[in-house]
Amino acid sequence: MSAPKPILYHYHFSPYAHKISYYLTLRSLPFFTVPQPPVLPRPDLALLGITYRRIPLLALGNVVYADTPLILAELEQRFPDGALGGGEEAKTWAKWSDKVFRSAVGCIPANAVTGSEAFRKDREDFQGRALPAGAAAANRPRALAGLAKGFEKVEDTLKDGRDWIMSGKVTLADVNAVWVLEWMINLQGALEGSDITKEKYPLTFAWVERFLGCMGKIARGDLITGEQAKAMILAEAEEEKAGDTAKVTPVDTGRNHPQFGRLVACEGGRVILEVTPSEESRTVKVVFPEDGFEVATADAAKL
């Protein structure tokens, strides 16, 4: 039986969503897209009973996957013909890019954050702390230094003449590494005042350009509404079952918006919740990785 057509929930300037878009484009996998606002609320996800706030999310049938490494792993498994591969080394590059991302956030131009009060407040909710005026500017030199280490790592990897991170072809290692550096290169003002330039890191800049050229035009997917997506997802759903309630919460950002549901399984590195949308008896399964998330069951979930 063929895998269902993926449904991607994202907003266009999310760098993590870019990673999934790049993958789908490279694989030429058809998908539906449900654009989301960059700030809460997100009514399309509320239709499914999803309160977890991080983007992107991807649905396959009536299962919604959270967290980009999990999404990519599932796509590799469900669509094996032409899978990019990369194994454990690709996973290492994913963890590396997450660390670089923390520095990259500090390089976002101030006007990109402070230009919208709603966006600033949403980011405070996301991070779980206030963002004092002037803090970003004060932290920028340290953030640029951390970002430079990311460029140095890739430059060192490519110095033996290889075109791609692991071999003579694009793998998940490239997808997992390129998104954060490409984001910084093409985000106006992000590298201003730094020595992160094409002259200093020629191999890395060329690799980013080569990757973008390999993709061609980035796929946008077939646009559908949240209601249409809900109908597709619930079409394959099961009836609600009795069971213990659980709460899944990210350990770092987005902690103010945990996901509640019936705990189906917590094994094999995955946590599976069964979520019942409002006024529905059919359910949606929401899958999280165990790594990076806390799971509380029964009475603890009510706290």
C-alpha cells in the first residue's frame, strides 16, 4: 500500500520548515501545504486538537509528526525509493546544526524582531522569558562568533575537495547542515559587521550555492485549507478509546504549550499520543521523539 500524500503545516520564514521543504523538493515528493501564521493562535492545528506550538508539523494519514529529525526519518522510511540516506553521520550533523541555530538566532537583525510587537511577545512566550530591549545587540558579537564556528566546521569538512558533506551525492547530512547557514547568508543584515564572507569561507558559500542549484525552484506543495486537511486526516482515523491522559512538553522552547492526549506508546525513541479534536469521536495520533521531550502521565499531566 502506497504512503499517503504528506500534509505540511508551516510558515514560510521558519528555518526549520525550510529543512523539510528542501528535503521534499530534492526528493520530488508531492505534498499538501497548510500555511500557518508565525504567531499564535493557529486555528488550523486547533481543529485537530493540537496545542503543541512548534513548527513544522507533518501529517501522514492520521498521524501527525512533530520535530524535524523525526519528520525526516519518517519520510525516509515511508518513501524508500530515492531516500537520501546518511545514517548516524547525518544525525550528528542535525545535532550540530541545532547548536549553530542557537547562535544564528542571536544574529537576526533587531528590526526583524522588534518591528512587530505581536511577534516579540510571541517569541517571549516561545522562549519562556522576557526579551529586554537592547539584549540582542549586546549579545550579537558572541552570537556571530558562535556562527563563525559553524562556517569553519563546514569549510574544514570540504577542504579535501568533496562537493557534499559525506560523499559525491547529496545526503541527509547536507540537508541537516545547510539550512541554518543558508538562512544566515540570505537573511538581510544577519552577517552585517562580521567577517563571515564568501572570501573567508569560499568552500562553504559555494556548497550552499551548489545545494540551492541542485534543488532548483523550491516546491511549495498543493495549497489546502485547515478544514480540508482535517477531513483528510480524520478520514483514516479510529474511534476514541479509553486510556490514561499524558502530557508531552519540550524540554527547552515552547514549554507553555504542551500537548495532552491518551498515551498510546512510549518506546523505540518515540512517544505516541492519541488526541481527540473538539466535537469529534475520531482521533489523531501525534508522535514526538523521546529525546528532547518530557512525558507526564495520569495525575501529573493535570498539574
